[in-house]
Amino acid sequence: MAREFPSGSFENWTRCQVLLPHVAPMFDKKPTEEELLQDWAQVLYNAGWYLCMQGRYREAEGVARKAAETREDLAGQDAVGTLDSMSILALVLQYQAWSLLSIQVPAVFCFMWLLAYATASYSY
């Protein structure tokens, strides 16, 4: 499923919308086999990104938090995957705070931040 559920970027929204009901039951079923944990964390990361982009911050927070914790357990806190997951979690928490303050953040800003982050991450 990790290969099938795409990132939450705009061009994948239709596919994410179709697949989300099928992967959502996985969110609370952490695999016991270590070799499956990385794939599970990838699905959680992608789903968290998509949920953030959709403005579903409460759902995105739980999913992104699990992805970050799992990746940290697997690879350490300085690993790229862990940092990517932490950045999504931070973004979700930031937008959640803004929502509480009645400041509406369009999903396009979330996408723009992620695009800028990805570009900066791979430019060196």
C-alpha cells in the first residue's frame, strides 16, 4: 500500500480521495513486523500530508504524529524521513493553531510550503 498511496500534493488529490477509505483502517493498526513499519510510516506520512492539504487538521495530526514517532524509532531523530514527518506534523499544528484563531489557511498555502520545503531539501 505504501507504493500505491501517493503524496498529498495537489496532483494526487483524486487518487488520495479514492484510496483514503481503504488505508484509514491501517492508521490504528501498527504492524508488529519491523520490515512493515517503514511502509506503514510512509502511508501515514502521505495520508497526513493529504489530510493537511484538505484542511482536516485534527485527523492529520494523529496520523502525522504516528508517522514521525515510527520513523524516529526506526531511523533516529536526524534521519531525513523522520525530519520530513516532523515537518508535516509541525505544519499541521501550525495550521490547527491558526484555525483556532479563526484564521483560515487555504490548502494552497500548505502546498506552497511543502513545495518550497521539497525544493530547498533537494537543492544542495
